[in-house]
Amino acid sequence: MYYNNKIKVEINGYGVIGKRVADAVMLQPDMDLIGVADIATDYRIKTAMRLDIPVFSAIPARIDEMKNAGVTVVGTIDDLLSMVDVIVDATPKNVGAANFEKYRSAGVKAIFQGGEKHSLTDHSFVAQANYESALGRDATRVVSCNTTGTVRTLKPLQDAGLLKKARGVLIRRATDPWESDHGGIMNTVVPERRIPSHQGPDAQTVIPELDVVTMAAKASHTQTHLHYWILELNQQVEREDILEIFRRTPRLVFIKSSDGLTALNSTVELMKDLGRPRGDMWEAAIWEDILSVNGYELYFTYQVFNEAIVVPETIDAIRALTGTVKDGAESMRITDENLMVLRDFFIPDNLQYATQF
Amino acid sequence: MYYNNKIKVEINGYGVIGKRVADAVMLQPDMDLIGVADIATDYRIKTAMRLDIPVFSAIPARIDEMKNAGVTVVGTIDDLLSMVDVIVDATPKNVGAANFEKYRSAGVKAIFQGGEKHSLTDHSFVAQANYESALGRDATRVVSCNTTGTVRTLKPLQDAGLLKKARGVLIRRATDPWESDHGGIMNTVVPERRIPSHQGPDAQTVIPELDVVTMAAKASHTQTHLHYWILELNQQVEREDILEIFRRTPRLVFIKSSDGLTALNSTVELMKDLGRPRGDMWEAAIWEDILSVNGYELYFTYQVFNEAIVVPETIDAIRALTGTVKDGAESMRITDENLMVLRDFFIPDNLQYATQF
Amino acid sequence: MYYNNKIKVEINGYGVIGKRVADAVMLQPDMDLIGVADIATDYRIKTAMRLDIPVFSAIPARIDEMKNAGVTVVGTIDDLLSMVDVIVDATPKNVGAANFEKYRSAGVKAIFQGGEKHSLTDHSFVAQANYESALGRDATRVVSCNTTGTVRTLKPLQDAGLLKKARGVLIRRATDPWESDHGGIMNTVVPERRIPSHQGPDAQTVIPELDVVTMAAKASHTQTHLHYWILELNQQVEREDILEIFRRTPRLVFIKSSDGLTALNSTVELMKDLGRPRGDMWEAAIWEDILSVNGYELYFTYQVFNEAIVVPETIDAIRALTGTVKDGAESMRITDENLMVLRDFFIPDNLQYATQF
Amino acid sequence: MYYNNKIKVEINGYGVIGKRVADAVMLQPDMDLIGVADIATDYRIKTAMRLDIPVFSAIPARIDEMKNAGVTVVGTIDDLLSMVDVIVDATPKNVGAANFEKYRSAGVKAIFQGGEKHSLTDHSFVAQANYESALGRDATRVVSCNTTGTVRTLKPLQDAGLLKKARGVLIRRATDPWESDHGGIMNTVVPERRIPSHQGPDAQTVIPELDVVTMAAKASHTQTHLHYWILELNQQVEREDILEIFRRTPRLVFIKSSDGLTALNSTVELMKDLGRPRGDMWEAAIWEDILSVNGYELYFTYQVFNEAIVVPETIDAIRALTGTVKDGAESMRITDENLMVLRDFFIPDNLQYATQF
């Protein structure tokens, strides 16, 4: 028996993103996690059991295989779809697309991840950019970690009338830690085979008028991306003006080399020190003391925690599709307070949300 | 104002070990964390502030430097020493030794870490091996992560009269994640320059009668050690006999490749999935399905989470020195229940502690 | 037109091993490299063209594809088989087995690599152990890099009547440099899922009476393996006795930490400094100043350059199968002088071969 | 006894750069390597002995220490300075500056490396940019690997009147392979603490009128840098125009992903396959099939083999300072033919130098 006024949420795919969305849904006062669907039979899904999350078989025919492996399976995804309002599809790239028809038939609103194409739902979502346009839609796609970081940083400059064009170089992590015992790269850097890389055009699915080009490479590490940007501005500004704009923008946080936060691993450590679940960072972390303004140009670098940055966006997308909260800023406020998304890593919690978005 | 019946604890050095011991002390019903002392001025100590842990200057002359860097400093280590019963010294190797006299003068019992020499306190501590011999002592030394893993696994076999000799090869992590932006190794393996390596003799500081030899190398990863052991037994046994001995031993947990736990990174992911603080694993994790018995020989491999494995031992050492709990098994039970040290990663919590130690 | 008194050699598979064997064949006074067969169309095979090595299509149907990619293809493997005495099959694991019938039909003697099973040819080859038993056979299998290192070091101790049993832990490289932009491991160690690992039993295909058990793990580096061994001896010996045995053994070289050769990468650098082709090390390099004797036990560690160590063995196998040199020591002498396999990395060349094998 | 018409060269510092310059000097028909000076006592200097290169003590007081370690030392650097025309100082950063006075007193022309400041010699050298301005000078500084790559690629576009401004992101290797058993970074990326990074301004020491800004980070690999560039052009051009300019430029080579050269490690492997000493690449390798033109913008990425790229420049600098060859293009032709610097990795050697520079 669930409270009728809570949004009933299902997650399909209890992997890197799915398990984090599950955690986040459980922290929201207006949502109920009804269950997760998967086909795994190993420690990953056994952890869901351990955390008392009801597990369903994502492919009905696999249910016996899962049970034989010792997984307590409550039912199939078809059962689960009949119980929920929204499904978050966090299955591997391209699997989501194949699932869409099933969700539609069940009358369940659907949120896909950035591995799917924009054309799947014709709507790509970043809360701070276009929450309102997702209100009441049947489906949306939360863009990838890299695109989310790009939109979060470029949007406020665009809104301030400053952004002429943006050129970015993205140094990506090669693979996620959980699967780094196979499929990784070693002692090398792998440039993407095309310039522009797909992230720039992808940001235009959220903000069509952006003049943005990206180039990307995979480097030999497993956690978080580092983005470098060269922006051409419409007018000369002071460095402090840019800092102020970023400071007012939700889900961006400044970090400083002078605080000992000198590299990607430093921030990963800080997140653990702050007691965050899984050591996650949902914010894009901009190096304040590296950011530089030079005439009409702005240069900066920030860190994208690829496993986690889209989690708050996904939570907002749930509210947007179901229409329970009409105002994007209000949804973001609820999400961020309950997840403990911060505005500053070192200011006490009770002061974090004083600033008006 | 602190309850008189709680043990008042100070930690000197809020680094990799110190911050974890701080977390653990705060979780114990019979301990109070009075404060931490350090000389850092960066994000590491600012996190302690953020978590409302009182910060003291470990070197009185540095207090202004810390304040100028924005750290709220309550006082100096001398102030702190006057307020506590026990100090856990988690300063870098060899710094601890120099501090001992100060602690002694202040009449504060002291726990050192494995980086210090056995001769410093003439007592080296692993809870399951020699808790009782530390009762009421002024000081002890909690042995290193590698030695702790070694003692936890060899002791029960020794107690069962099975162990003739043990030969181990230790594949160590090269550096800790927080400092992996400098001082690491890359794309290589570095053998220790001496055989036997120091870990074998170090285990003998806890159990003098062990016949143990170790060899060690650093490999190109940052988290957790992998130990391989070849044991010669006094009699032929069944594989199941060995499993049963390990199953009954606290702070050892079995993991299985067949559960998808196939490498060091898998277990690191599992710890995060289980919601553990900092993703820590306090248990030594033995691969159940790799362990093999061949006549008089036993082969096995286990994982040592070097940043965390000594934390429960340190908590027990606090009780042993202060003498508040006379029985080692009882102290271990309290520690493990409050830290949530597990006997099995997949069994529900309420069943974890049913087994008698 | 080729000299009739030279052995006509073909290589199938111009990859990590094949290209090195090609280099080595070209350096032998008694061998002619007639051509290499492959199906690659990329830089790897274009390099063979660049070095004026005739290229043949390993799968006749692929010949057009190769030509279209710009590779000058002289003919198919069938053409090549009609021109040679011996084929070295350096194709990927299990492909070799499927080729054997073709070689047999063509009346060409065949050498397979360690990826194939012993049962394929019923003979597994390490020159110093069993050259003579391969004389005149139709086929043999040069054992893997790890097994070659194992046999080279254990055989002389076995011959001296010293070896009772050998227990090894092998820290393997995860993937080869050329393919480390995919398929590698990152920031982890991966234990093999079975103990004993296959290398111990594999050494018994060469020396059946060895009492040898191995355990193995992949670590996060791309070049060379590190082996640790614990040997139980039949009698107490002096450390110098062991050194002397190894010193007299071909294809073993001592290195010293005190010479700055402190890790796997040091030796890789030294090989480049010595001007070796591809920076290869054909010798197993034993750390002299780490090797230790303790009563009836011997401990030592050595480095196996996995890409190259089997190359001299393969050259010897060519002579053994064709029967052109009856004495293994003589074949090894020819191979080693022409490849510049060394007895000591720092002694001038003209003194290297003074020692009698 | 040396031919009077050869330039007598000494190298101070037989490390990563020094040993490569030594190799290169020995290959030049118009140069004699008289000796190398160093203070090392380990395998690095023993390799020089092994290669019959006379070794001198770089610090006279260290001569006994070197001899005691088994190094054959011919004399001190003072002896060596009296025998040579030019010294190449390849000592660690900042050590070179301290040596300059000694070289000047000895009347020996001096070449420093990019670790020294421009102000040391007031001349920074890249052969294709400013050979002639170094003619007859007492000293110059060959710029760093990154700056050399930058100048080689931007100069021809500048000369063609196309370059308006250049913005680069440099993904650097963290440490060199020989020292990667200490001092490296692991599983992280380390952004430089300042934007602009020093490489952009450093290129202006060679070509003052360049409008160039760089940002840089160290990634977790040991070999070669990857540069990404965004160039604003003075006019719209066709992609082929750019390719043609680069094709005509010496010491630039195109590589293609479609040839299997997909990442930094691929090219490292190719160099070994081509039989190059130490697997070195002296050319900057531009990915032809990634380079892209978009209106007034040009994007491209290339690889800089940091250990080797400055070697041909250093050889040219020797000729420039001594004035034996007046024409930079002629010096580059001699250097490149003798080192086998290529214009195309797959075209046969005899066709490589047909193109007029």
C-alpha cells in the first residue's frame, strides 16, 4: 500500500546510473521506489536485495535463471509496469530504445538516459535549461554526463547575454570502476575519431542556439571527466562577473587548488570525506583559481563526476513528466535539499540553501 | 561536558587512518571523540570542521597558520591532551615515535599505527590474537594493514593446530587515492628490495611462534592489497574444514568470483553499493571459490582494504588500553555491531551476529 | 632464388610474436624468411611491406580486401606453403590448431605457440630442456612466456638434484602495449579464478617430473611479468651455489636493484638503451640482490619479457624440427650470438660467449 | 685523434634527452661525440660504457664515487670541455643555468634544453622557425617538446598568412617510463594550476607575433603528449589546403585512425616496428582523418613523442651555433636523412626525401 500522493517510480537497469537513481528516489519525500528490474544474477542485484529493494525480472524469460542464482525475484517487469507512474530506463545504450513501446503500451511515462538518441523522445532534458518544456510529456531523455556539465556551465552565460561561442576539449575517463577489470585502456590516450565530437551537437538538443564545438579523448583513468573550455564572449568582462554568475547557478560548485584540491582524485576523496553515498559528486566542480579571463575570452576547467551528475536531473525529470511540480527551480530545490547537493563544499549545511536560485 | 562513563578519545593526524578512526569512534556507544589534532590547512582538515569535529593544532606554533587559512582551531594539542583518556596517533611514519614522550607526560594512553616500530611500545596488537595482553597497558601499536590481514587468516589455522608454515606473496597498492596525483608508480611493478619482506617478521611481533615468510611488490593500482598464500599444514584436511574455520573467524568474509566479484575493483564497488562510509571494507575478503587444498598444502588469496582494515582493531585497542572491556571477543562484538562489520556481505543485517564468535 | 642450404621459413601471423620471430629469422645465417601470412590490412602489415618482407594472404579469400587497403600481397598462404620447409604459426590462440591439417598436407613442418594445447603436437618445447626430443618431429609447440621462464629457472636446479618442489606466484601484465587502447584493466588486480593456475601444469608438459604449483594474477601494467618463487630444496645450500648455477645457465641474466634496476620499467628502459630491436629482452632477468636462501628454502623473483622471451626458443625449434643442428647447446649458441642474447648486460660483447654452456 | 673538419660535441647529462642526442650525434657525418659527462653510478651510465662512449665526471669531486661503483671514468668535465666545440647541456631543469658560466669560460658553445628559461641565452630555437638567427651565437636553448610541436605546426600556417589565433589544450604524459616506478600519478588527471599554461608564451619566445594560448593537464600515462588545437583563420580554406601545407612541412607526419593508428600507444608500437632506436618518434604525428575545417576554424590533434622530438632540433642547433651550415633547410635535410626522420611512415625510404622542403 503506497501513499497516493507519492509518485510511484520504477527503475529498469540497476547499474551505474540505475542504482544511484534508486538511492535518490528513496530520499525524495514525494516519490516511492516500487522496484527495480534487471537481468543480472550477480553481486550487483544481490545488493539491491540486501537493501530491501524489490527486484523484478527485466526479461520475463530470465526469471528462473535469476531465482536459481539465489536472487529473490518479486515478479516480472510487466507486473512492475502495472504498479508505477514513471519508469527510469537505465539500461545499456540502445536497449532503452527497444523498451519504449512496452512502456507506452503500459501507459507509463518514461525517462531515458543519454546513451539513447534525442530522436527517441524528441526531448532532451537538463533541469536548469528546459524543465518546463518537459511538463506533462510522455517521455524525455536526460542527456549524458558530459552534455549535462556543458549545459550547466554554458546556459547561465548564454542567459546573461555573454556567450558568443564555446570550444571545449573533454578528457574523459576510460571506463567505470566497477568494470575496470576488463574493457579499459592502459597507459595511453585515445582521441575520438571525429571532430567535432558528439557532445557539442548534443548540447544543442537542449539549447539549439548554442555555438558549441567539442573535441574529446579518453585518458587512462576510471573516475570523472575533466573539461577544458575556451569561450568567446560578446563583451569584455571582469573575472569576478563570471564567478558571480557561476556562484548563483545551481549544481555548480567552486573548488580551489589552493585548498589542496589539485586533481580529479582530490575531489573524489573529498566526496568520501563528506560522507556522500558512494562518494558521489552531483555538482560540476569548477576550479575557481584556474578560471581566467583575457579580453573577450574566458578559459576554465571543471570536473564531471560521470557516474552521478545526471542523478539530480533524473529526479527532476520524474517531477516534470508527472507534472507534480510545475516550476523547475522548485523541483531542483526539493531534489537538492534531499540529496544534499551543495552550493559550497565547506559551508555548513544550514547555510547552503539560503541563496535564492 | 562529556559523560564520565565514556572513553574520551583524541586523534592526532586526521589523514587516511585518522579520519576513519574518528568516524568509528563517533559510532561507538562507549566513546566520545573529543577532538582531532593536525597541522593541515587544506580541504582535509576543513572537512573535519564541516563535520563539526573540534580541530586542534598538532604543533602549537602552527596555530596561526591554520587560522589564517580559514580553519577554526579550538586550541593546541596540549589543551586536547588534558581532556582525554586515550590518544590515537595516526601521524605519518616515524612522527608518532617522537610524540610518545609528550603523551606519556600528559598521562594519556597511546595507540600507534603500524608505521612505527614494535619496539616503540613493545606491544603489537591484533584484536583476535592478543587483546587480553594489552589490557591496562600504557600504549600499544596496531600493526599495519598487511600484517593485520596476515594475522587474521593465519591465527585461526594456528589455533586449530593445522599451520606448519606459511609463505606469502603480497601484491600491494602503490599509493592511496587521495595522494595519487603525485608519488605513484605507473605501468610497472616494483619488487621490494629484500626477501623476506618486513610483513612476515612483523606478524611474529603479534604471534612469535608463526613460521611465516613474505615477499612483496607494489603494483600499478591505488586501492587495496592482494595476498597470495601457500600454507603447509600439519595434516591433510578437507577444503570444507578450512572454509569452516574461516567462516567462524570474525572480520573475515568470503567472496566469490561466481558472484561477479572477480577482481579488486569489484569489491571496492560492492562496498559503495552497500552504503559503507567512504566505501570502506574492514573485513579481509577471501575468495572462497579460489581457495584450494592439495594434500598437505593450502592455497588462497584475499583482499586487504589497506585504508580501513585496521580501524576496528584500533577501536578495540582503545578499550583494551583503558580496560573498560576485559574480554576481546566482547570488544570485537561491540565494535563490529556498531561499525557494521559483516560476517557475510549478502545476509541481512539481523542475521549477521547470530553466530557465536 | 634461395640458397638450398638455408632453412626456408614462413610465419603465419605477423603480430606480437610473429613479427619478432621474423626479425630473428632474418638474423640467422642458416635461415631465410620466405614470407609472412596475415589477414590484417592496417599499419601492422604495412610495416612488413615497408621492411621488404613478402606478404601473403593467410586466408585466400581475403586477398582482395588486403589489396584494396593498399597492401602489396604476393600471393596466398597456399603459395607460400609450397615454398618453405617450416612454418611458425603465431596466429591467435586456437586459430593455430585449425591450421595444422593444412600444414601437414603441404608437408611443411610446423611450430605452434603456447596459446595452443600440448595435445595438438604432443610435444612442448623449451630449448634448454628438451631440444633433442624434437629432432626430426613434424611439429612442436613452443610453450608460453610464463612457462618458458619457469622451465629456464627450474630446470638447472632440477638437474643439480636440488629441487624438491616449487611454488610460484605470477604477477602478469594485463595486455600488450599495441592493444592497450582497448581490452585492458585499470587500477585493479585480477586474480585467476583457479588455483593452481595453468602455468605449473604447463611446465610439466616439458619436464613431467617437476613438482610445481603456480598461482597468477593480472596487474595494471602492460609490459612484462614478474614471477615470485618459493622453492623447497633437497639439501641446504649456500646462496652462492644457486647464483653459480643460474650464472652458468643460458638465457638467464642477473640484474641488481643496486644498479638502479629497481622495477619492471627499469629493465624495459635498459633494453632500449642497449639498442635492442623493439626494446626486447629475450633473457629472463633474475634480481641477484633479492634472491635469498633460508635453510632448505630458496626465494627469488625474475622478470619475463612476455613479448620476446619465446623468440630464441622458436628459432631453436626451427633447427630442431628440420634436424639441421643435432645438438641443442649448439643451436642455442648460434641463436644467441646472432640475436645478441646476453649472459650479462654490462660485459662487453666479445666476452659474452666465452663461458661454456 | 679526431678529424678536424668534424664538430666536436660533448653532452652533459646522459639522461632521457642526453642519451638520445648522443645517438644522433654519432649518426651525423659532420660530428664527433667526444664524450658524455654525468654523475650517475647506475645502469644508465654503465650503458654508455657498454656502448663505448667515453664517460667523464660532471662534478669533478664525484669521480671516485663513480669509479668505485665500477664506472670507467676517463676524466672530468673540465678535461672534456677542453676537447670540444659545443656542449649540449641535458642536465635536469635549472642545473643547466648554473653550468653556463663554466662553458663560457672554456670558450665552448652551449645548447640548453627547454627546462631552462629563455632569458638564460636570450635565444630559443626551433630549426624550421629561426635557424638562421642562431648562426654563430655562443648559446641557444632548444625549446621543450610541447613548444617544439606547437611551433612546428603553427609556423607553416602563420607563414601562409592563415593563422589568426591558436588555442590549445595539451594532454601531457605524467612522467617518463624510466622513472615511472616513483613520482608518477595514478588514475587521475592533474590540471596545471594556471591558465594560460607556460607553453603558449614559450612558443612566443620563438615566434613573438603568435597569438597563442594553451591550457594543460597531466594524464595517467607515461609516453607522449596529445595536443588539441582550435585555430581561428584569416580566411576560409578547404581542408585539403591545410593538409597540403602540413604535408610540405618537415618533421610533421600524417597518421590515420583508419590505418589502425588509433591512440598514443599505436604509434609507439609502430616506431618499434619500424626498427627505430629506442622506439623513438622525432616527428610530430598529426591525425589526418581527424583534422577538420569548419568555416574560419581549424581543429586538429597530434602526438608529441616527448622523449625524442627535440633531438633533431638539437642536432641542427649544433650546426647553427658552430656556423658550419648556414642554411637551416640544408641542416635539417642532413639531420633528417641521417636520423631517418620520415615524411611518411609507409613510403619506402628512397622516396622520402624527393620532396623539396
